[in-house]
Amino acid sequence: MPIILKLLSFLLLFPAFSAAAEFEQDLTLESAVGREVPAAPEAQVVDGAAADYEGYLATLAYYSDIAYQAVPGTEDYLEASIAGDYLRRKVDEIEAGLGASGSPMSLNGDPVRLHLPSEKVMSELRGVFGFGTEDGRAEPVTIKRGFAKIVYVKGSTPFLVQDDSFLNKGEIILTFDDGPAPGKYSMAVADNLKANSAQAVFFVLGEKLGAAGKAIIKVEAEDGNFVAVHGYNHATETGKPFTAYTTGKTLAKLGQAAGSITSATGVKPALFRPPYGVIGADALKAVITGLDLVPLGWTIDTMDWSVKSPDELYAKTIALIKQRGKGIVLMHDIHPQSRETVRRLLQWFKENNYKVVSPDRIVQAFRAQQGE
Ligand SMILES: [Zn+2]
């Protein structure tokens, strides 16, 4: 059954079941299958990308609907995670190019309202990520005795799934992807962590490590955070995930990013997370042995790309953490809503007996496993 029908029937059968519903005050059914997409921002010159703005926004809204409704770990959930991250990037790029200051909609504002995706954009996603069909489904590949594994989303897109069994109840590892964000943005996150005696992992991009970026990660590392490898760029030259590279090219690009981190912080990075969580099993094994990097996925995806309101993201993140009781939390320090949420979250952890543990736990657990 197509995802939209599954979601629709789920909502019709279990309207009160929606995890997001408890955060919404004024639910209406009037637009249950309607499409509410704002017009593209005003612009003097509307180029091809801007002409596609509504399609990207509608499809982002569609995946935002799914993000908090799908059961964590299921294929629908992983697809939403991959596609939503990609689409948020597209929408932000177009808005920045137009000089607009963000879409006016709270994308996930109403869990009863379902958005219809653009078929053109869905086709683009299939092309970029290689989403296949349910036929020809590949078996999961265990990486290093079950610590992480590769599952195949939509039959053919390899996705890194993390195991957090090395964490005890109440233990949290915080991770921030895609930085360092310029100016004071990433530093605001680092300052909040420091004020709470907490450390996190910053999965950074080599392309952002000019002089200013290097100065930021130097401070992050001095505070005891792990500065780790996300990629050199977030995608290949053609906008695809690392699966479009040969293993050799993947190693070269990641090695370049690792070198920049080492030169800026004086510490060789220990951890790696592929953009979108998408990487092939063979390439991942080569990264582990060739670059001596430990792969780290996540077990709590805040889906922070889907929510613009810090209040909404904070409430949803807490609900996700309570539900699992521990985990490796994924956020992006490039998003304003995420930076505000982590500030409040650190306080909430203290008041609710959660402990932010050092990322070194993953390295120790992985090494112990290798030595078995
Ligand atoms: Zn990323």
C-alpha cells in the first residue's frame, strides 16, 4: 500500500494514537487530505529551482507528517528520515537564494492534515537515493558483530542502523550534524554543553572547515566534545549520497575531512557518520579499516528538519526520549530550532534523571567488541 494510504488509514483508525497529537491544541478535520502549501516567496527573478519551491515544500510537509507517525525503525520511518533531511536542505537553499526568511508554515503543525507530495520531487528522490521497489530486497548486513548494521530502505538504499545496547537506561549521547555553523551558532550549542558539563559529538563537513570553521571545532574539542567526520561535502558533485562514489573516492574524501579536523583540533577524529545515514556495507567496512573510524548512527531521530517551532521540537524530542528511555540523539546545529531545543533539553535531563554520557562510550564499546 502506498505510504499515503497507510498513513491515512492509520489516522482514521487511530486518530488519538498520533504521538504528535498531544502537542496540538486545535485539530481540525477540514483539510484531512487537503494540500496547504504557501506560495513561493516573492522574488524579482524566479529561476528553475524557485519554480519547484512549492513541490519541494509540499513533499517536505508530506514527509514531516510521516516523521512522527511512523514507527521508529520501520522502512517508512527511515525513508522519511532520509528524504526529509534532503528536502529541508533544498527548501533552505531556495529560500536563501530568494532572500526569503523561511517558510511561514509550521510543517508538522497539524497531524490530521495530510500533505500530498509532488510527483516530480518524489521522482527526484528516487533518482538521488536509488529508492527501489519492494522486489529484490537485500538482506541486512551486520557491521562488526551487530553493533551497527546496514538495512536496505525501499529494497536498495543502504542505511546505517545503530545499536545502543551499550547504553544503560537514562543514558544519552547527543550528536549534532552538518556544522560547524558560522558565527556564533555552533558556539551557542558548545557553550550550553559546557555550562552543563556535558559533551557531544559534532559530525562536521570538511567544506566548512576554513579558518573560521577550524576555530569553532578547536573550541568544541577543547571543551571535551568529539569532533567527528560527516563528509567533506554533504553529497557528491551530482548531489547524491556516498553510494554514488567508488569506495576509493569515499575514502579519499573522508580522509581529507579527517585531516582538516586533525590539523584544527590536534586530535585525530574517532567517529564517522555518513550523510543521510546512507552508505554501502563495503564502503563502510573500508572506512572502518582504512581510516580507523568507528561508525555511529543514531537511535533517536529528532527529525528536527521537519519542525520550525522550538516549542514543538522540544516537546516532540522529549516524547521520543521518554519513549525509548535512552539513546543516541540526532540533531543539526545548523537549525535555529535545534539550538534552542538543546538548551532546554540539557535542563530537562537534569530534572528528569537523564545523564548525558561521553561519546567515548561508543569508542570503548566498539573496541571491546573488536577485541572479543
Ligand atoms: Zn547531515
